[in-house]
Amino acid sequence: MAFPNQLNALPLAVRLKREPAEHKGSAGKVMLIGGAPGMAGALVLAGNACLHLGAGWTMLEMLDPASAHADIDHPELMIRLADQPNAVFNNDKPDVIAIGPGLGKSALAIAWLQSMLAYPNIPLVIDADALNLISESEDLLPALKKRNQEFPQMTVLTPHPGEAAKLLESTTEQIQSNREGAIEKLVNLTGSIVVLKGQHTLIASLNHPTVVCTEGNPGMGTGGMGDILTGSLAAIAAQGIRHHLNLWQATGLAVQLHASAADSLVSKGVGPIGLTPSETIFEMRSLLNKLL
């Protein structure tokens, strides 16, 4: 199989440049869902990435009651206890939804995921435990397929090789031995835009050939890096709604910006060992603003 096309999405960043009269509504309202007990940090990381990559509103629906309170370090985050999802969706009318960071596998997590898959035509980002729930359910995968049939190119999945293996009823080793074949199977199985994370992250969809992100380094192999990709992707997608950037383009920009920020930090002597997601968020913000 031929090596896929190289991702070249950073020039798209210029479309996010804001006019003087723009306001928070122009940058979109993002709802992020997850943070089960013991995993609240994953959702906070995703929220911080969403906030610093420019979303107008960043709302966290936190499944852990002990963590569903204002964050003193980031009071801009709207953190609430995740209750029954339907009323929240109808009241808040988010522009973009992301689900998965620290979500867990509780009945409440499943209820949120079911409601999200039934929510109408807005960009959806599905990561982490949300992917695992889909792989383990007889109902959620058909719901995902149905949504993609009704609203094509409006859902993106961001699995790492282990999550991809569960979706394909395969093994991590098999995924890694043929990553291009694996992402094609994931696209055909789900009908989604798919980001297969790892060394040389791949992106593909039913409407686009596979592209490869050649940026990135081993310092990114730490807990939380995937969460900040989810948050930054959601933020860019939210801004893209009013800045002429579709979900495929927003996905490519987020993936390349994420990897380029990690490389930039390593070039400055920050990592690769000990490179943290929190440091990467700020480097992503810096790089994005330089591209405008």
C-alpha cells in the first residue's frame, strides 16, 4: 500500500483569525462530557485545552460529584455535575460536543453517550471510554452509523491503537502492523472521520483519502495527551462553524498543531522525557496565534 499523503493543515489556521467586532458567540459553545470518579483530571485537561485553543464557552459535564465544582485555577471553565443529559442539551444548545475523557462505563456514561449520538447536526468528537463503550455495545455502534448516515462528516473518532483494536475485534499488535488497513476498516465500520493516534497519526474518512501527520515525538506518550487533543479539536471545530472550517479541516489542524507543539517544546529542551500535556496546551496556543 502506498504511503499516505502528508498532512498539511496548518495554513488553515488563518481562517480562525477574528474580526474586531467578534464575540464569544463567534467562537462557539463546546460541551465536554466525562470525568467519572477517579478520572476527573482527564476532563479538566480536555477543558483547559478547549479554553486555551479559543472556544467561546467551555462547559464540562462532570460525572464525578466530588469534582463538579469551580476550578480555582481556571474559573473560566463552566463545570457542572452531569445529570440526565436530554434537558441539558436542550437548554444549552452546544455548537460542538466531545465525550470520552475519563468517562468510565457506568449506566450514566452510557446514557450520555446514547443521547449524544441522537443529538442532531453538530460536530461530535468521540474519544477514550466512549469508544470502548461503543465497542462493547450492541446498540451504540448502530446508533453511531445511523447518525453518520443522517449527518455525514459530522463525527470524529480519535482512538489509540488499543481502542481501535477493540472496535475492530482485533489486537493492538495487528493494528500497529497495518495502520493504514486498520484506519480504512474503522472508517468503513463507523462511517466517521477517524484519527488513529500513535507514531505518524493517520486521519481518514469516507470522503477523504488517508493522510499522515509526520510531526510528533515519543514525549507525547503520556497520560492526558489524548485528552488535550480532544479538547483542542472541539475548540477548533467550534470556531470553524463561523469561520468556514469544516470538521475534516478542523481535525487535521488540531492533530498537526498538537504534534507540532510537542516538537517545538522538545526543540527548546522541554522533553521528550517528562513532557506534559499542560505544557503542550500553552505551546499549541502560542503556535496557533503565530499562524494567524
